[in-house]
Amino acid sequence: MKDIESALIEERLYRPTKKFQENCNITAEQAIKQHADYKFNPESFWKGLANQFIEWDKPFTKICSGSRPFFKWFEDGELNVSKNCVDRHIKNTNNAIIHISESGKKENISYKKLYEKVNRFSWSLKKMKLKEGDRVIIYMPTIPESIIAMLACARLGIIHSVVFAGFSSESLKDRIIDCNAKAVITVDGFKRSGKLIESKKVVDEAIEAGCECVKAVLIFNNLNLKISKNKIDFTWDEIAPRESVVVDPLSMNAEALLFILYTSGSTGKPKGIMHSSAGYLLNCSLTSRWVFDLKENDIFWCTADIGWVTGHSYVVYGPLSLGATVLIYDGAPTYPDKNRFWKIIEENKVTVFYTAPTAIRTLMKVGEDSPRSFKLDSLRLLGTVGEPINPKAWVWYHKMIGLGNCPIVDTWWQTETGANMIAPLPGISDLAPGTCTKPLPGIETAIMDTNGDEITNANIGGDLVIKNPWPSMLRGIWNDENRYKQTYWSKYNGKYYITGDTARYDDKGNIWIMGRSDDVVNISGHRLGTMEVESALVAHINVAEAAVVSYKHEIKGEAIHAFVSLKQNTKKLDNSKYADELRQWVKKKIGSIAVPERISFSDMLPKTRSGKIMRRLLRNLARGEEISGDTSTLENESVIAQLREIL
Ligand code: WT7
């Protein structure tokens, strides 16, 4: 088989401003030194950082131990993550959290206040007889109380598992059962796009369907809804201490699990990704400093929901461990209108903004010019995560949101990696739209060809792997050691961590993510990353979003089926005319090899609640197969029927 061919070459380059370079946390000289230190002695590199970034209760003497695929970091050290994120900063005068609710209410929580609240809730958890090693589900929207709940668990060594509040009762039940959770922390309800979601009812349904392990449900009264109370239900008020309390943080072993977070794999059953305490905290903390350039006076808005790993690492643990201020907003990006995000940035003088390409494209679609009416000059750094950002969206983000002054950090990582792995250092890297650039100091990646050799040439795609262990790597899949070995370590004789992504280098050594390895199509003997075709399609002036999948083709082996949604203001033309135009366009951008055989136009594409296009579903449709696997994560179920109609 040939290696994946790459045809999309991006020529534009963006340098950080002088002002940014002069004030950044990591300068070119420091970066060179970090890389050199790592190369010279990886163990002393990590040792130095672990001592610099973490406050230890008991110092560690061991650094990295174990062997593939099971590693331990700093295993004889002790710390408490909650203490590192809260207690360390109680003398700070800045806010820990600024919360904006969808309805427009604003709450500021100082570090001191956060400390009090975390202590109070820790007391309640203790009162409920929850203890070290127990698993507790947090099923809540992104409000301060979910952060407080996470930090209170961490304070007592309780392993939290946050389940995204948009998941159905069935998905919730599966996760509760899988980790054998003793308690569920939830809210009465919350609003999203103005619509009421009654979380407590969903929890009831899950428990009725059979979760005997759950001994208590702790309900935060978020909207003052009338709720039905079962024997195991307690409101936060009922179990709160009467006066102010201090609950000492437990000194935890470095390797003690901090949390489990479920993520979907290629099979229906979600994987409970396990993360440790010290190693996880270290990479979150140092990437917050290096990549997001955070300082204590920053107002960092990471728009991710607390239910995803981005919410764990860059709403909670990373920024709070540095004593910065995080802004959280619990509503939809376009509620009540397309300007909501820009208004929040203006009103709160957000300095660092981190969001997903899908959000950028959505906001671009509904109002390409609307950011112009807002004062966005408080921003100094922008970030993206979750999928490759198409150059057109990147350039818009840079110009319209960053006003041409903000570096954009395109951060590649995964639930499994815990923290950014491949990302620019914003004061140094030359940025080309669409690449996540190079691995961070301490991270060694490689791109592998089908023979198991490392690819070093530009523009040849292969499997992206991570060669050496790193502190925040997953510690396994909860209760499924075999699946852990099989999914992440089996392909290259157990030598490397398999990311499941394909990637290529450009001629400057920057890494371009091409897609998941199963998103690769083979057309007439040429392997192509579907993401590249998508990127070409969305670069067309009338295209809002595109998803590309393959289906079996008599002559070519595989052919491309593109699902396209056009911009709202697009002239109504015959679909076949647009299809012809897009074919010409792709031919021009990549070559005839990539021209989609079929193009279907639809108002919307099927997306998961975290905003990822569900290509698996489109693949089924394109191939005329039954829809396989889990569709419970779909944001809009009706899209399936719509798509069937247009095929
Ligand atoms: C997968 C991980 C990491 C937090 C959000 C998603 C894709 C992630 C990028 C990026 C291209 C990216 C990869 C990865 N991905 N960031 N900057 N450029 N692709 O976490 O749900 O664990 O998904 O998202 O395919 O494997 P996740």
C-alpha cells in the first residue's frame, strides 16, 4: 500500500508581534534550552519541572518507572491536586472564576471564596461517607459548582467522572455502572439555548433503569425547580455545614487516580480513560504556562464544557494550578444571538480565548462581519482544539477576532494524552494556518509508514505515534486492560503509543493532522486523508461545512462522497450546478484524484454534542448500510431522516 498522499500545501506564515515576544512566558532561548535539557536527560528534565510546577506534600525520588504500556510517574511522591489549585492561591487578589450564565447573570469567585466553597462541599462529601478511591459521577453543566465538586473530590482522593450534561439517561447509566459509582452529583436543571433541561429527572431515569451501586444523589439547586425526592436524594443545602469549615486536603500518592473520563472509540462501548494525580497536573500546568502563556492577571476563557477533557485540563486543573482567572459561560454560542461570544469577550476583557474550529465556523457562518462591532482588543492569544482548523477559518479567526495581533495556538491532543502534546509556543513559532506545528519540549512523536518505519520526508502521511512516555499519559482504560493494550499499543509491537490519527510533515517539519486512521480513503491506489478534501471544500466561498467519507467504487476501489452545507446567504442555484462548481474547485485545490464522486447538500450535518461531525454515520449512509453503533451522542437526531431524503 502506498503512503497517504498529501496534496494541500499551505504557504502563508504568521509571526508573533514584537510585543508578544517580549512578554511571553517562554522565549526562543528558553525553548531551545528546554528541548536540549530533555534531549540530554529526560528524567532530570521532568524532575525539574515537577518540582517547579507542583507543591509536594512528600517529595518524590523516583521519576518514571514501569515498562510499556504501564508507566508510573513520581510514584513515591505525595500531593493534593485541590490544594495545588486552590489553597496555594488564597492570598491572590484576582478571581479564580468568573461565571456568566446563559440568562446573563454574572458571578465572581475569588480564590479565597473558592477555597471556602471547596472546603464546605468536601465536608458534605465526607458527611455522605464518601472516601478515598470511591467513584463519584458529576452530571452537571459548566457552572462554578461543578468545578467545586471536582476540586472537593480531589481534596478527599475521591475519583470523579464527569459525564457531559447533554448525555441521555442511558449513556449516564452505562457510565455509572461501568465505574461502579457510589454517588451522583447533579443539578435540578439548566438552560441551553433557552431550553430547560431537567438533569435530576435524567438521573432518576438512569437510576431506575438499574444502578444499585449509587447510594446517594446530591442535587445542587441551580434553577429552583421543584424536584421529586427519593430516599437517596439530598440537596446541597441539606448536607452543607452550618458554619465555616476547613477540611484538610488528603496527601495523595502521585499515581492515585484523579479522574475517569469516558470517551467513545470505534466500538459502541465508551472507554473510561484513567488519569493520575501528579503526572496529569504537571502537563496541564506547564502547557497552560507555555502554550496558553497564562499569567495570574489573565482572564482565560476556554469555551469547552466541563464534560470533556478540555474542560478538565484547561477550565479547571491547568489554569487554576497557575492561579489565573478562568471565565466560564454555560450557554450556547449563538444565544440569544450571534454576538454572544464577542460581547462576553468585550465586557469581561478576556485576554486568552480557546475554542473549537466548529464554533469558529458556526460563528463565521452566522455573522462574518459581526465581530467588527465589538471591542476585542483585550485579547492577546487565541487557541483552537478538537479537529484540524481549515485555513479559511484560521485566517478569519486571526484577523477578525485577534485583530491580526494574536498568535493562534492550534493544540493537538486527546482525552488520552491529558494535555497538549503538539502545539506552537506562541512567542516563537512561525504559524501556518492549519498546522498544530511541533511537539512540545518533552514530547517525542513520530509518523509511521505501513512497514513500521518512521517517515521523515515531507508530505507523506502515516500513523501519528508518541514514542516516549509522558507524565499525563492515560493510565489505562477502567476495568479493561486488554482494550487498553489492544487500542493503543498493539500496532507497532507495543513500542509506541498509537494516537489513531494520521499526519504528515510539511517541508518545515510542521505536523499536519490528516484525520483519524479510519478516515483515510484509498482512491485508485492513492491514499488520501478525508480531512484534506474537507478543507478544500470549506475553502470555497459558498461552503459552510463539509464532511467527506468514502464508499466502494467499482473502478476506483473507493470514491469520495461529500456532504456539504452551504452558507445561509448563498444564491439558490440548482444543486447540480453547485456540485459541478465544487468538483472543479476541489480539482483545482488538490487534483482530480480528490474530486468527490458524489456530493449531497444538506442544511446541517450530523454532529456529536461536542461539535464533532459524526463521519461514521455519514459513512453508513453513503455506503447504503444500516446505521451502526451508538447514536446517543448525536446533537440532532432528525438529521438522519433529512439526509436519507436527499441521498
Ligand atoms: C482527537 C481527540 C483534545 C481535546 C478535544 C478532543 C482530534 C484534537 C486537534 C487539532 C487536529 C485534533 C484528533 C484527536 N484533534 N485536536 N488541534 N488538530 N485534530 O478530545 O475527544 O479525545 O479527541 O481530536 O483526531 O485524536 P478527544
